[in-house]
Amino acid sequence: MGKHNIVERPIAKDGEVEIRPVMYLALSYDHRIIDGKDLVSFLKLIKDNLEDPRKLFLDL
């Protein structure tokens, strides 16, 4: 897994443009062994926990 630095970017949210911190994540894997759908689910779990770390500690 690779991660980039956090940079501020314009993001559309609720019809408004906000400047928000954004970090890109990348995964490399062998498609012959691992299904891409499973990796997308894993990456979404990482994203959700990074966006709301309380989930890690409070089991929300």
C-alpha cells in the first residue's frame, strides 16, 4: 500500500465547494490471487477509519 501526502483540495459537498484535506491511497496486488472487489472493500474500510478514527477506538 502506498500513500501520498495530505494536500488541501476543493471538494464539492452538499452543493458547495469546500477546501478539504485529501490523501490518495494506492494498492498493488496480484489479480490472479486476490479479487479486486475484495481489495476495494478493504480500501473503503481504511478510508472510513481514517476519516473517522473514533470507529477504531469506540467500535462505532
